[in-house]
Amino acid sequence: MSLEQYRDMRERAFDRYKLNAQVLKGDAINPRPNNQDSREKDALSKLPGNVKEMFPILDNYPEIDRTNRHTLASGLVHLLQQPVDETGPMADCARECTILSKAASDIPTTEDWTSLFESPGAAQWPDPFQFDPAKYGLGEVEEK
């Protein structure tokens, strides 16, 4: 596999598995908690590599500063369809907001977008100790 093929595969995977959204006020990011890496390393250490690799693309795992292009387009269309109201529930996002991706294969519905824009905030980082691979049909035996 060439480097270009690998890059294309990763990009298609991002487009497929990071369709959900988080909306933040202003120009912001969703920083990873200081202990998230060590918690993930400890919690997932006993799982085979192929299952460990699935953790960040499941269960609404948030992105720090990246957005799926389809998610962004959907959010912008929804925001542009709203009436201009400087004092309404979406006033904070009407001026400036950040749309970031989360791991899920469904774009937010109209109701989801309305809720996200009315109460923007960073998504919660998942607890790796609560990760259950069987919930996603992942076996714990690594294929050889």
C-alpha cells in the first residue's frame, strides 16, 4: 500500500465514522483532559491491537480540533436557515462558533442541530474503563 493510498483510506474513514458534531462558542477547541492518554493506555492495555484502534472511532469520541466536511456543511446550512436574532437562543452561535466532529456514523438531525446551537459546549471525553468491545460486535481475539 502506498502512502497516498493509506492517506486516502484514513480520509474516507474519517468521513464515514466522524459524522456527529459538537458545537463550541467562538473560536475554540475541545482539549483532551490531561490524564486521558494514560487512562486510555491503562484501560485498553489488555485488549488486542485491532480492538484498541477502534476506541477513538466509537461511542461519540470527540475530536480536539478537526471537523468532518459533511458535518460542517450540515451545521452551516442549519445555522443559515435560522432567523437573524441577536437576542434569541442561537445568538452566541450566530456571531461565531466552532463545529467539531464526534465519532458516530449519523449526521445530527435538525432537532440535534437546534439543541447544539442553543446550548453550545464541548463534548465529554469517554471513560476508557467503560469501553465494552462486545457492544460493538468486536471480539477480543486478534485476527492473525
